[in-house]
Amino acid sequence: MKKGLQYWQQIIIILCLGWVVIWIYRSVLTPIFPEIQQTIGQHSDAQMGLIASFYFFAYTGMQIPAGILVDKFGKKVVLIPGFSLFAIAALVIGTAQNLEMIYLGSLLAGLGCGSYYGAAYSLSSENIPAEKRGLSTAIINSGSALGMGIGLIASSLLVKSVGMNWQIMLFIIAGLIVVMIFVFASVIKSSPKVDRSAVAKEKAAPKEKAPIKNLFTGRMIASYILYFATCYGYYMVVTWLPSFLQQERGFQGVAIGFSAALVAFSAIPGALFFSRMSDIFRTKKVRFIVGLTVAAAAMLMLTVLAPTSGILLVGLILYGLLGKLAVEPILISYVADSAPKKGYGTSFGVFNFFGMSSSVIAPFLTGVISDSTGSKVMGFYISAIILVIGATVFLIANIKSKKIA
């Protein structure tokens, strides 16, 4: 780290880089499905979509257990073994000769990366000053957009255009993961030793717990539904956009990666701008969330209805600008305002579980649709419809809540 940076600033940098590496892995395989099948044999779109679904199944299942482990053992103790498993997973995929081995590697990668969310946001919450958390969170989250862009472009450029073996990409990713393990080990401070007598007294003392029913109020349920819808569209795009551009719109070689990466790169200014606006206009969060969600749905429709490649690219840029990464920081802030104050950890665990559960469904379901219809267009339509339904439910729940109040 650069000398002179405060610890909380170092945390922002390393957490952003952690998301970069995770998202390079998440996005690097989808543009090169045809090249992968030259090694493992031909498979249906549904079977290839399961590669992502296995990853997200394990990732989603790890959210609540990882949060508990972080609280019990500390961020560093959970984060480093998680990334070590992630590195092993990349090597398993890189040496795979059949689809089943890639499924196994994806499952292990999901388990390893599943440790990151709880550890990362515990670190940021504990160390970043409260008045800087909004913009800092957007900066950390932008690492996912940057990593997605790098992964899409790198795989398209190096594998499709240069002709590099696709498995070398996984070895490179494994190397990046190892570098991040050393960064985590050297920068993140270990949790202070716990006074066991104080802990015993604390356990003996009666604790006030937030009722579980507070996690499932109308506003909270609506936020879960909206986050599910937001993630569904995003992970459908992450998994199948490169294939759609190549097979149905005639994009070739590195143009596939660059075009798909527009979603990622345009998301960065969108996330920074709208998170800042929501901090300034705090009473308008619901309007921001609903407006951005409906606009994102419209851009997904524009992507598949666009008569020319130019208009299609405009749709992708605007979807990135207005989509998941723009909505997510505002929605997280909204949940913090709505959740029971004594149950933030559980609230965000449930919130992220519902959102990420869509990432298990979207890749496989869109693959099934593609196999049945010969096109992925219906997958885009379904994503847009789910977004509109999510926005409608969210808006109605908040209108009813306001009337009751």
C-alpha cells in the first residue's frame, strides 16, 4: 500500500481489488464457452449455464454461515482460507477435461468466494468513517464492474483473437488470487484478542433480540423481492450476453468482450453518481430505486429490440449506468433504514440471500429457454418483466407503509 494512506483507505483499495479478482473469474468463462467445449465436448446451453448456477448456488449458501464465522473467528481468519479455496477451484477448472470437473471447480469457487461478502463489509463498516461510507461503498462495489470488464475483454482478446489456450486464463486467475491472499495477510489487521472473562459475562447477561417478524415486514419483504429482481437481470446478462452477441447479433472476436464490457464500465460512474445523489436527497430513496429499476428494464428491452448494433450498444451502456450497481448502494441504505436496529447482520444476510438466489436460477433458466426456442431473447424479456414486477411491489409496499404511518 502507498505510504501515508490511512488504514480505512487501504481497506477500500484492497476490498475493491478483491472484487476485481472475483469478477474477473465470474466473467472470464462466458465469452469462451465454444472454446471450452472444444476441450470437454459439446453440451447444451442449459448444461453450460449450470457452470454459473453451481458457483452461485454455493456462493448463496455460504452467505449466512460465512457471516457467523466472521463474527466468531474474525475477518482475516475467514477471508484467507476462503480465497485459498478459490485458488484451488481455479486450478481445478484450468485442468478440467470434462464438464463434471468444471462443475466441481465452480462449486468450490462459490464456497471460497462466499466468505468474501461478510468479511468485506464487516471490515468496511468497522473501519470507514460513517460520513464517508456511502461513496466508499460505491468505490468498493465498482471493483466488481472493473473485474467484469477485464474478464470479458481479456478472454475475448486472448482466447478468441490471439488464440491462447482457454485454460491458461484460469492459471492466470489462480495467480491473481494468490497475490490477493498475500495482500490480505499483510494489510488486514488481526482481530484483537478477546477477554474471555468479559465474553463469559456478556453471554451470561440477558440479551435483547430483535423479533424475527421484523425481518419480514412489508417493506423488508418488498426490498428482498426487488433485490431478487435486480440480481436476476444482472446475472442473466453476465452469463449470457456474450453468447447472445455472438450467436444472435453477429459480433465476432474481441468485439464480443468489448461490447459486453460496456455494461461493466458504464456501471462505475452510475454507481458513484447515484449513490452520491441518494446521500444528498435522502428522502427520495424510494423514487431513485423505482425509477432506476424501471429504466434498467427498459434498457434490457432495448438491447434485444435494437434494429442496429449502434442502438444495441447504447442500450447496454445505459443498462450498466442505471442497473444493479447504481441501485444496490441505495437499496442497501434503504434496508439499513428499514431493518431492526438490533439485527443488522441477520437482516443483510437474509437480504443478500434472496438477491443471490436469483443468480442460481437465471443462468440455468435462460439456458433452458435458449435450448427450447433457439434464442436467448425470451430470457431478456423475462428479466425485464421481473424487474418491473419487483419495482411495482416495492412501490406499493412503500405507499401502504406511508399511509399506515
